[in-house]
Amino acid sequence: MTTPGTRRWLAAGDLNGFLGLVVDNLSIMAFLAAALIGIFGFPADVVFMRMFPGTAFGVLLGNLAYTAMARRLARRSGRDDVTAMPLGLDAPTSIGMALLVLGPAFLGFKQDGMDPHAAAIATWQLGMAALVVMGVLKFVLSFFGAMVQRHVPRAGLLGSIAGIALVLMGFLPLVEILKLPVVGFAGLGVVLYALVAHARMPFGLPGVLVAFVVGALLYYGLGPLGGLGAGYHAPAAWQWRFALPWPTLQWVDGLAHIVPYLPLILPFGLLMVVGGINVTESARAAGDDYSTRDILLVEALATLAAGFCGGVAQTTPYIGQPSYKAMGARSGYTLLTGIVVGLGGVFGYLSNLVELLPLPVLAPILVFVAIGITVQAFEATPMRYAAAVVFSFFPAIARMLTIKLSDPAYVSPEHFAQLFNDGTHGISELAVITVLGNGFIITAMVWASFVVALIDHRPRRAALILLLGGALSLFGVIHSVEPSGGIYLPWLLDAVSRHIVWQFAGAYAVLAMVLALLSLGGRERAAVG
């Protein structure tokens, strides 16, 4: 026990905590850049000079606030073992923003006739607007977080995010790993050895850092010798990219293009609110009693600040606070992380580090995160709801297939449209896959929630959830018939699209009526346990 006057800013465990938290944030920023630049052909200067500074600024503000909260709690409680809540970029939604919002929007702007740089600026503005919308939603819900948690089953919340994790964060990065298997598979093995098997790394180094080092050594050792063939690219020259994250109103221009992406963006914000509640409870169980509302408000305000200043990825408190506490971290590690990441966005050294880490080196940590999130969906949900969690995965699988099938490199836009509109044998298979994948996060919540209600022997509640799903599908919030996933008024659609809308909405309504009739045969039973 120390007095307030002698309480130290840094403890011995803060170094390990700092390394772990910085690597987590760096890996997400690196994947964001690698996906946009490497997969979608995004101009690098827009990513590094416009997106990165504001994104890193959100991490700086959030970690400074959480550091202050930890020191305030330590003073109030008279304890010197209080560990700050770790904050960083959220992996599932950051990857989702890159693969499902920013990348497709960039390609769409180019198809509309914009040159690559103009399309990148329009996409950046859209990303800022998305972050502002998520920040406002999180700010409002921070006062009603517990109510949201009560009304949306955990199987629906965790199942929807696990679906993203399994197919988008897990499978797609696994493909990138196996494009350079000698490099990527070795890194993946180290990650599994350190983080799944919980084996100790040399000198107590973080497993993620060791995996990065192993992958980078293989890449830069074998690449110049020809061992990786065309998969090796020499590192770019070091550049000082100085860019201050000044507040800007350019996000207002992005609001005009945000509507088609709201079915993705709004659930991203909702999931972070519920996640914030869960991590606060986790910290409380570890002995650090933070205010849930304060934790959520900091998260919301950091996201808003990032959006106003050019950021495109939202911040979140990380689930591992007890793990950081166990390694001896206190409040210094969040202070150091905020400063290093925040200044890295300003002075550009983060972008240089990112360019040194090719996608096969980064991807193993994403596969691990995907495994962890999927496992958590089952561990944190009672086993009787496992079927609901699994059922919620199918829309995410459909979305992944749509991403690949709508890529002009695989299927030309003309052939895609022809296959989509082929009604020879009812709704075409491609249309089913596309419509099922559009709005997949909300669809996953609806599907898991109604199955949970069935498992709890509450068919009338399940029927009401299905009616909600039918109403959402009428307007394209889920099951949009627009390949882009946009929302609409159904009576303004063409005849073919309108037919698909009525078929999907009718399916929900018919099943709701069937369940309502079945419920007449017996009284509903309250949920068990």
C-alpha cells in the first residue's frame, strides 16, 4: 500500500502490458491498411495521412482517460494494485469496416466514374461519418446499456459477432496466410503455441510480438533469396508522414453515402456497448470497481473524437483487463500505449511499421482473435443455446460468399446481374446468397433471438421477433435485394426485386403465425436458469 503522494506512474508489469496493448493496436491498424491498400487498391497516402492520425487520436484520448480513471480509483480505494482498463481499436468491427464498408464503397465510387484519389477521399469521408454515427449511438446507449443487454439474448449478440469472427476475421486471413505458407503458417503456429496452449515465450515476451518477429525474419530472410517467389515485396523507404488530427467537418459529406451501410454500422456500435458492459463486469470481478457508465462514455467520446478528426475505426475497452492485472500492469501501460500510438499517427512512424509487416505476418493474430471470439460465444452462452449460436453463423457465411462472388476478378458485373435475376426456378441461388448476406449482423441477432425464445418454450415471443424480422426485411435493413445492401421503400422497386422482398418478408410472417398457432396448444414456460 502506498500513499497518494508516493504512488508510482510505472510499475514493473507495465512494460509487458504496454508491449501487448501496443502490438494489439498495431496489428489492427496494419490489417486495416493492408486490406485497403493490398486488397482494394486504396491510395496509401489517404490511409496513412488522413485515416491513421484520427484513428490513433481516438486511442490516445481513450487511454489517457482510462489512465486517469485508474489513478482516481487507486486514490479513492487507497490501493496500489489498481489496473487501468485497456483500450484500443476493436478488431472485429475494424476489420468489418475495411472489408464490408470502406473497401466496397471505394470500388463503388470508382465504378461511378471517380478517379482513385477522389474515390478514396469520398470513402474516407464515409468512414468518418460512420464513426460519428457509431459514436453518437454509443453515447446514447451508454445510459441504457443494461436495458439493451436484458432485451437482446447473449446468444444473439455473441453469435452475430462470432459469425463475423469465424468467416471474415478467421477464414479470409487464413487464405492470406496460405498464400505464403512458409511465412504465415510458422507465425500462426507460434500464436497458437503462445496464446492457445499458454506456453511461456522466451524472456516472458508477448506471444504476438514473438510471432511477428518470426514471421518477419522468415519473410525478409527468404524473400530476397527468391524463396518466396513473387510473394515477396521489398520494404518501402522510411518516410516521416507528419499529419495532425485536426477536427474537420468533411464527415458531413460522407453522410450522403452512409444509408446503405447503416445495417452494418449500427450493430457495430451496439455490440461495443454490450462489450463495454461485459468487460466492466470482468474488471469488477478482478477487484477493480469501475463505473459502467463512465467506461462506456469514454469509449463513445473517444470514438466521436476520432471520427471528427479523420478516424475510420472505433475504439473499445478490451476484454483482457484481468490478464493485464495478472501480469502486474497498473496504469502506466495505458498511458504509454496512448502516447506511443497517438504520436505514431501524428509523426507517421506507425505507418512505417505497418509497411514493414506484410499481411501473411499479421494474419495469424487475426485468426487467433477469431478463434477466441468464436469460443467465447459458446463459453459465455449456456449450452442449451448452442444451436442458436450456430444458427446465427449462416448469414455471415452468405456474406463472405457474396464478397467473393461480387468481386469482378471472379465474376463480371454483367454475369453477376444475369445470374442474380435468373428466376427460371424461383429465386436464383446467387440472389438467395446475396440477400441472406445483406444486413447479416442484424439477421444473425434476429435468428439467434427467435431460436433462444423457442428453446425457452416461448413461441409467442419467437413469433414477435420473427414479425420484427419480417418488417426489417421489407425495407432492406436485412435481406436487402440491392446487391450493395441498401435500404428502400419496397413499392418503389422493380417487379423482380419486389417479388423477392415479399417472399422473404412473407416467410417471416408465415412462420410467426405457425408459432402463434402452436403456442395455443400449451402455456408458455419461463426460461430456465
